[in-house]
Amino acid sequence: MTMQKSPWPYVVIALVFWALPAVVIAGYASMAPTHNISGQCEGIGFGCSLTPHDSAVMLGMMAAPVLLVVGLLAMGLVALVLGVRDRSDRP
């Protein structure tokens, strides 16, 4: 008898590693100031610093590849565990 495999583990992983961080970073970036409140110059280098908005965008760009790889590895691990469990349940 073939069991119907649930997509829920993969949906949960996608939500935790991809959707939730995207919503949080996009939400923060949309609300963060686009200028430095302290009056410090904006940009990178020469004593300047990024604005809170630009910092959130940069954090998102740096986190995206890591979250992609970790999410794919987690999905692969779930698939492996479910495959081993399915194989051991067979008579």
C-alpha cells in the first residue's frame, strides 16, 4: 500500500527559511529611515555609514544565499529521512 506523502514539512521549511526572513527584512526596510539620524554622511567608506534602510537591504542580500542553501539542505534531509523511514516500513 502506498502512503500519501505530506508536503507540510517542506512548506514549514520554506516558510521558516525563506518567507519569514523575506517578510521581516522587507518590512523593516520599508519602515527604516532612509537617512542617518545622527547627521553622519551616508554611504560606505571614508567615515560614512549606511542608512538603516540600506543596512536592511544589505543584510537581506547577504543572508539570502545562506538561507537558500540551508533551506535546500533541510529539505534534502527531510526527504532522506522520509525515504529511509518509508523503505524500512516496507515488508
